[in-house]
Amino acid sequence: KRGGGGEEEEEEEEEEEEEEEEEEEEEEEEEEEEEEEEEVIAILSKIAAPLK
């Protein structure tokens, strides 16, 4: 029983770490997308300004 219990805890910790890593990656991707959107908006604003 001693060995079995330890393995389960390790697996749970690994799963939690993987989930945290996935969440961090998703957050980074969202931030990158937001930055890209802001850049596109800035470019479009510059193009549209003379048309007003």
C-alpha cells in the first residue's frame, strides 16, 4: 500500500502541472492574439485617418 499511494499522488501532481502549463500556454496565446489585433487596429486607423 505504501508504494501505491505515493504513485497516485505523483500522478495527480503531474496532471496538475500539465493543466497549469496548458493554461499558461493558452493565456500566452490569447495575449499574443490581443497584441496582434491591437497592431492591426493601429495600422487600419493610420490608413483610415486620411479618409475621414
